[in-house]
Amino acid sequence: MTRFPTIACALALAALVAACASSPPVPDWQGNARSAMDRAIAAYLSGDSAVADVEFRRARAEIARTGRTDLLARVELMRCAARVASLVFERCEGFERLAPDAEAAERAYADYLAARVAPADIALLPPPHRAVAPASVGADAAVEGVKGIEEPLSRLVAIGVLFQAGRASPPAIALAADTASSQGWRRPLLAWLSVQLALAEKAGNAQEAERLRRRVGVVQDSR
């Protein structure tokens, strides 16, 4: 099963996974919720929205058994992060309903996903994202910053935030496409290839545009 460790840990979802061997047995809901979220995100990135929705509801149901609205808020953030990685910029309504029960770090991360994090809250973000969050970071520095994010989904999230803020350079966009391609993530790959195609067409680079159309066609046919 594919795991998404950086985002999970960044949102303190480590509380949902197994503890050390010397610790007491972990309640079933924790493992069930984590497994369901892993499947939900994997299905979403592959382009299977139906399965993603089913698994997400399963994860929410497991956590709802505890009455922990703070944990539900973190799961909603994971869902919204996957959307940002795929260039789907929508209100994170599920989190907004639970925001009063969320911690300051979660609220800061939600603002970050919407490309509106306050400078004073950048220190609350997961460490990999702090270097690229400030609006003062130049294009070259931003590319180097996202290259330093090793976990693929977190890297795509960071570049998605840059894109939403109008700060994603062509090298950053290419890195996003390469990252999605290397993971076989159909949904974000199509999104980033479409951005590259639009840039190539705008620049009048017919050869590059045709190459990108072939790539888009291959990915679409993989369905």
C-alpha cells in the first residue's frame, strides 16, 4: 500500500498509525482510518474519483467513532492537499466546517493550500514548505526549494501552491509533471501536462506542443 508520509506527519496524522512495539495495542479505528486514507488518496491521484470518495467516507466514519473533530479536520486537509497537487483549486469546505476545532498549525496549512498563508504563520507550516511559502522567494530559489522536498506528493502540493499564487516558473512546472509521471499519478500528470502544453502553444513552439499532445493522449488512453 502506497504511503504519503510527509503530509501525514506534517498534519500530525502519525497519531493514526501504529505506535512502537513496546506500546499498548493500537485501536482498530486508527489503522483502518489510515489505510482508508491511503487508498483514498491513491485512487484520487490515479483519477478514480468514485473509489476515492468511498474510501474517504470510510476514513471519516472510522474517525467519527471517536468524536475527534480535530482529527477529522486533518483528514480533510489531506484530501484538499491532493486536490492542490492536481491543480484543483476549490474551497476546502470540509476543513472550514471543522476549523474552530483545529489547531493553529492546521489552520495555517489550510491558508497555505489556498496560497494566502500569513507571513507570521509560515513557521507553523511543515518544514519542507517553509522555504517556498514566502512571497519574496524568487523563481530560482523556489525551484531549488521544491527540489529539496523528497516526498513526491508534498512536492506536488508545494508547486501547486506556487502555481496558484502565480509564482510557478516553467522549470517548476516541468518538475511537477516529472514528479507525477514518475509516480504514475494520472490525474496530476494530465493537469501539469496541460499547463505545459498551454505554455508551449503560447510561445509558438509547435514541435514541443505536438510532443506534449502525444503525451497527454497516451495518459488519457491509459484509462
